[in-house]
Amino acid sequence: MVRRRQQEIHVNNERWLVSYADFITLLFAFFVVMYSISQVNESKYRVLSETFVEAFNQPNDSKANPLPQEKVSPSNDPVTPVDLGKTATEDNVQPPPIVIVEDTAKPEMNSQSNTTAKTQTADELTQISDLVNEKFSQLIDDQMIKVSSNELWLQIELNDSILFASGGVETSNQAQVIFTEIANILKSYENPIQVEGFTDNVPIKNGRFPTNWELSSARATEIVKFLASKGVAPERLAAVGYGEFQPLASNDTEAGRAQNRRVAVMVAKRKMDRPKTTVNQIP
């Protein structure tokens, strides 16, 4: 029985061939990969290297030093971005990000130009504010003139006690001197200007003006006309009357009413175009 079992056991002495064949296959694949990597087109690889150097050394000056659109290899074979892509694929080298560099450079230039325009506009308002503060420093200290600003406007606010007689719209001699100086400052710029008139809530006792609205509008218009006569472009000017409806202080006291009677010269940061409208025709 034991002898019969020994005869039934079959020993395979050629199993090592399987592992050997796997090893030889892997070794062959390894040498094929190494051979393919070692085959590099030196001329095209040099062009690729030069492109990277130019792209990263001068990324913000695309106008003064534009990136090369076409390179010629030493073999007089023009190399285009398509050729570079093929070479990179065949030689396992990543293609140069030429398009990416150009695209990122242009938005930076646009961003810089927009920032420059905004800075210039802001500088103009700052210049006007500095000139007004310098010219009217005494009146500002006496709180007859106030200069303030926000992100859209520069406001020059004047107390009407130095501008008009009670209930009238004719400018005083002092007002003419003040607005002559303001006109000399503003006519050198192109910012839009809006003159706003305000009153207190005391009903006007003048047959010429039925309400404070007419009085505030007439005063604003008078100043606009004076500024235009002193050289400020009329197309930059506008007159607005708010009457008694935008007070700064309570109208219950004389001090509050005096504070509410005022004129504001508003210098805009930029011109705001009116939205276009269409006329609806009846069919």
C-alpha cells in the first residue's frame, strides 16, 4: 500500500521556470522603459528649457519682452507649441505652460490699469480737499465751512449766513470771494459737481418763493451760475434743492435752525451715466 502511494505522488521539477519567465519579462520591460527615457531630443529639450527660463524670470513684462511664439532649432526645424507637446509626450517631459503664463500676465496688467485709474480719481479728490483746506483754513476753524468725504463724494459745506441775506438768493460779497476761490480750484479738474441747497423748517414769508423748496433750489442755481461764470464747465454742474427735509440738527432751537440753513458743494468721484430707457408705444 505504501509503495503504491509513493508511485502516485508526482514531483514537478520545472516550476522554477514560471518564476524565471516572470523575472525575465519584468527585466525586459525595465530596460525598455530606461531606453525610452534615455532618448531625448537635445535641441527641442533646450528650447523647452529656455521657454521655462523666460516665462518665470519676466512674468510681469509681457509687452516689453513678449514670450516667443516660435523657436527655431539648430537644425532649422521650426518648433511650435504642437511640436513641444509631442516631444514632451514621447520623452515623458511635461509641456511648458506657455499659454498659462500669457493668460495670467494679461489680467495682472488689466488689474494694474484699473487700480491706477482708481488711484488717480482718489488723488484728484484728495488734491481738491487739500487745496480747499489750505485756502479756507480760517473759515474752517470758525466752523463756517466744513470739508468731508466718503468713497463717492467730496463735500464742501458752507453756512448760508455768509452767503445770502435772510430769504434772499443774491450772493453776498463774501460769498462771491469764497466761490471765486472754489471755482479756481474746481475748474482745473473734470469731476462732476452738484450744488445742494437746504433750509430750516420756518415757512418763508416771501411772495417770490411759495415754499422752502423753491428757495433752496434758487440758491443752489445761483451758485451754479456763478461757478459757470468763473470758468467751471457748465456740463459738470447741477443744482438741487432739498428745502427743509434733510436737517442736520433739530429745528426746535435757533442754533439748530442756523445749522440746517446751508449750501453743500458736492464733488463726485466719477460721472454716473443715466440708464438707457425705451419709450413704450401704444399699439
